[in-house]
Amino acid sequence: MDFIVVQFLNGVASASSLFLVASGLTVIFGVTRVVNFAHGSFYMLGAYMAYTLTSQLPRGSLGFWGGVIGAALVIGLVGALLEFVLLRRLYRAPELFQLLATFGVVLVVQDLTLWTWGPEDLLASRPLSLRGAVDVMGRSVPVYDLVLIAVGPVVLAALHLLFHKTRWGTLVRAATQDREMVEALGVEQSRLFTAVFFLGSLLAGLGGALQLPREAASLNMDLAQITEAFVVVVVGGMGSILGAYLAALLIAILQAFGIAIFPKITLVLMFLVMAVVLAVRPYGLLGRPQAVARVGGSSLAVALRPAGSWSKTAAAVVVAVLALSPLVLGDYSMTVLTEVTILALFAASLHFLMGPGGVVSFGHAAYFGVGSYAVAMAIKYSGLPMLVAVVGSPVAAGMLGVAVGWFCVRLSGVYLAMLTLAVAQIVWSTAIQWDGLTGGDNGLLGIWPDDWARGRWVFYLVILTISAGGILLLRRAIFAPFGYALRAARDAPLRAEASGINPGIVQWAAFVLSSALAGVAGGLFALAKGGVFPTYVAIGRSIDALLMVLLGGVATVTGPLVGTAVFVALQDELSRFTNVWRFILGCVIILMVLAFPEGVVGFAARWRRDPDA
């Protein structure tokens, strides 16, 4: 019994910090509809800023709490500044471009943090009044954990009073339900949004500052925390503060017991919880369907046209040039080109799902990784020939797509995207922990092409042929009757259903096709790299695919191909010649979103139609 009580208290203490971050995220999304990927950066900055302030202020409780509150206020101002300088210009843009811009901010903040505080982890000491432990049923519970347990309900009560007993809170709740109507009633949205960003960022900074005595500030805590915060927000229900608190309690307590009882399940536990909740309650525990914005709209509903004779000729020339490139390129350039060719298929598969399908996936790396492991296991454990093993990659990834797609097509918006992320994290944790089959962190090595394909030219032509064939298949599907039905289901599902089209079945089929071809790309990638590792399934791989699609242009057919070349070239060249490549890449991403959010190809097409645009 004492074990249960102590683990429960540990879970509740962890829930408080998680709730602070998640509550800020849900407030920001509820009002502005911005999927703020940089929210984890505010949490990280809160921890670093608290370290600086508590180190400079006089020691003791007053200095500690002064540093914590001061850090939260500073991060609140940083969030308000970000809203004023960047996000205010993107409110009319589709959510995906806002996501892309905030991810650029993440890259910039990572390098700025590295320059300011260095690469070492930093841990703040607790004041004397918060040190020590309290005896609970014969076990010691840190005093600081008891303080954190009290912080959660206090902040929850304060937010409840703020949103239900003040005029500003009433406006925020009204904007959460229908922000366009609030604007029509004369409320200046810009000030309201800035204030909301200040509050949300303050809460994230406060969460990071309070967590500092329990966890060292590090450069990796931003993405880890934003993932957990998204899970809490989605499980609780987007826009629900109480739902965020209940979800934080549920997940933190389950993790506290999971670490002690089933250590191997802890990496995947929260995502299993999210998947189960969304399967039963598609809008979370206390969430409600979000109101559809009357303005802004999506850039996806653009008329796509089959390629004309000029475009077909240009495509044939490009393929011919690529096929002859081994004659003039060196080994390193060919390695990069091979990677671009494979990732172009990966990006095209995600584009097919996001663009014509209208289904946003935050976890497309799951199918890429499953395809990689399928090929690796077929070669390593069964000794199958290379091409036979590659054939198994779309089968394995497609089977996963069948299962996941059945649930995903019943959701929409952020809930759908987060379920795809949950699946990817489950696959990732399985790859890490099932080391007897997958090799764990060490991966599976020695996955090389067959002897007949080991020549540089031959293997590259195999990669080019398979990737080009997959991309052509996706393009044919887009302009086939299936593709038109898919776009009809995306743009007007009720009209499509009245016309005899089943939107769910059509999107499900698109999900399976997209997953299968992502698996092919993963299998080819394993052969090109000579092995497979859990990083192939990690969230970073999914984000890379999103960046490729959005940089090129999600509303165009050739966008993901150009976006892949741009992204890989930027990342490769910057990482080779400078240590601050994240900062530069982040700035480039932000500038591209501001200058032409429709992507490189979309901007070129618009400029060609209207040179004065």
C-alpha cells in the first residue's frame, strides 16, 4: 500500500509541470488555431532562464521563487513577441504553414540556446526550505514534490477564475468557439491573440522553471516536452483546461506506475492511452468539435491539372539526366543524390495523403520505418534476395496502414494528426525495446544490395527506377477517377456522399496506398545505408517529410519532389560548412513561409500566371 501511495504522489507531482505546459498549449490553440510547435521551446527556455535568474538572485526561497516567476514572465514576453513579429502574419494561412513556421522557430531557438548557455546540462539547486523529504507511510517523499502537487490545482483554479469571472476570459472563451463572430462584434483580435500567446507562453515557461530542480535543463527537452504536451491536450480535449489537467494526471500517474512495474512499456504508454481515448472519444475526454473558420481557408482545394506535353517532356529529360548523373558525379554527390531520390518517394507518398487526400499525418515515419525493418529482417534472418525483400516492404507497411487508416479516417484535424503520431511513437518504442528482433538502439547492420547490384551505377539505377515508378503511380492515381473521388471527399464530403462516393472508404484506400509506398522508400533507404535504426521511425523523420512537402508546395504535384531536393541540399550544405546550420535552416524556413507559404513550386506557378503578384 505504501508503494502505491508514493508512486501516486510522484505521478501527481509530474502531472503539475506537464499540465502547465499543456494548458498554455490548449489556450493558444483554442483561440488562435495555431499548432504551435515552438511551445516546447518556451518550456526549455523557461528552464534555462530560471537557472540564470536563480543563480544571480540571493539564495533562499525568495530568490528561488523570484527566479521562477521572473523566468515565466520573460518567456511570456518572448511568446508575445513571437506572435507580434511572425505568427500575426500567418493567421489567414492554413494550419500546416503555421506549423512549418513554428518548427523553424524551434531550430532557431535551439542554436540560440546553445550559444547562450552552452551544451552542458544545467541543474538548479533547491532552497533549504524545499530540501529534504516527508515520511509517508514509511517512505520518503521530497518536499519539493509536495509543492508541485499543490501548484497544479492552484493554477487550475486561477485559470478557471480568469476565464469565467473576467471580461477578458469571456472573450477568450468566445473566441475559442467562434473567433470570427468575436471580431464581427468589434473585439480587436490582434490584441486578444497577443495576450493569449503571452499567457500560454508564460505557463510553458513556468512549467520549465518549476521542473528545473527535478530535471536538468538540456537542449533536447523541447521536442520531448512538446510531444507529451500534445498528447495531454489531445487526450483532454483541445481547448479544455480541465481536460488538460485530468489528462496530465492520468498519463503521469500511469507512467509513474509503469516505470516501477513495466519499465519497457513506459516509452509507449502515453501514446497507447491517446490511441485508446481517440478511438472511443474522437474529441478527447472533455473536448468538443472545433468551429470551422469562416475565413482563411485551405490552399489544398486547388484545381490540379494533368501534365501537358511540355511538362511530360521536361520530366523525361530530368529522369534521363538523373540516370546519366553517375558519369559526372563523385561518390559523395552520388550518395546524396541517391538519398534525395529515395526521400522524394517518401515525400510524394505523404503528399498524396495530405494534398489530394486532405489527411494530415504527423507520424508518416511509421510506415517508412516498418518498410526499412521488413527489408532488413528479410535479408538478415531469411537471406532473401534484395528485390524479393523490397517487395515485402510495401506489404508490411500497407498492412499497418490498413489497421491505422481504419481509425484515422474517423477523425479530423489535430486529433487525426496526433493519432498518426501515436502510432509512429508506438512503432519507434517497439523498435528500441524489442532488441532481440530489431537490434534495439544498435539496429540491424550488414543490409547490403546483392552482388549484381553493388556497382555504383547499377544500384543507383535500381533505386531511380523503383522511386520513379512509385512517384508515377501516385501521379496516375491523382488524375484517375479514384483521385477525383479522393479530392471530392476532401473538399465536400457531404456532396461526395450524396453522389455515391463513400469518403471514408476512399480516404482509407489512399491511406493504405500512401503507407505502402512510404514502406518502399524505407526499404530502399535501408539498402542504401547498409542498415536500419530506430531513428528511421523517430518523430524527426516524420517532421522531415512534412518539411519536404510544405517547402515544395502541398497544393502542387511536383512540390514534394522539389521540396525534397531543397531540404536535403540545405541541410547537407549547411551541416558541412557551419555549426549553426539549425539557426540558418530555421531562418530560411521562416522566410520562405512568409514570402511564399504556398511553397517553392506553388510560388513559381503563381508568379508564372501573374508576374506582378
